Amino acid sequence: MILESQVKVDVLSALFAGTFGEFWDCQDDGCDCIYQRIGMWTNPYLAETLEVRMCCIWADLYKQYPQFVRVTPAYKDGNKREWVTEPTEWSGESDMPKSLWYRQLSRQQNRSVEDIRVEYAEKDELRPRGKPKREPMPLFVRVEGEWVAINLR
Ligand SMILES: [Zn+2]
């Protein structure tokens, strides 16, 4: 897409001023799509970066072609070979991404992502935290000729 010249000037000014912001990513919560998907292509020989919110475009396509869209209200667990119908509790080592938390709450409460985001933006203390799976490696230090293990937490 060719940008209008004033828009192009504004974007380039923001780039050089460092105020352009971040690239879109699939956990940026920048739209209400359940599965955020971003296409990104960048090329130094063209001095151009193209970002596309594929999820938002697909959402419009789904409306045009509902006969080609199928949503199953369950997750197929490939290991156990069974369908899971309740959202699984967060088990990641890092904190649950806000974007995923909002969408899980949306599913659990049968409300829109937009609604959930408004209600839970100020309730981050409720967001599931990461659970490190490995014990931390002890640090050995030598104290008066003896090696002593110290666990750093
Ligand atoms: Zn989207």
C-alpha cells in the first residue's frame, strides 16, 4: 500500500523521533480477535516494513464465508487423545500474557474481550503467575576454605 504523502511524512518523523512505537505482535492485545495473528515482512533493499493484522482481515472474511468456518467449543489434547471442554489452568513458567488472560476470561464468562479488558485492566494482581519448573541452580562460594552452596531466590 502506498501511503498518502502527508501520512508518510508523519510516519517517518515518528520513526526518526523514536515515537513510532512497537511492532505489532500476536500478544499485544491490539484488537479483540481471539487468535491474534500478525504478518510481518521487512526488507533492507526496499527500506520498507509491512505489518498486517491477519486476524482482523480473516475476521471479516469469516463473515463473508461462514460456510467455510467451523468452531468447536473444545480443545483436542493430542497427548491424551481426548477433548477438553474447560479452559486449562495456566501452567507456564512465566506469567500468563495479559492478552491470553483476557481471552480466557472472555471464554469462561461468555463475555466480549473488550468488556473483560475494561474490567480487568486494573486487576492485574488476579492474573495467573508463572510457576518455575526447575529448582534454581545453587551458587557455590568458598568461605574460609570451604565450598558452600547458596540458593538464590
Ligand atoms: Zn485482530
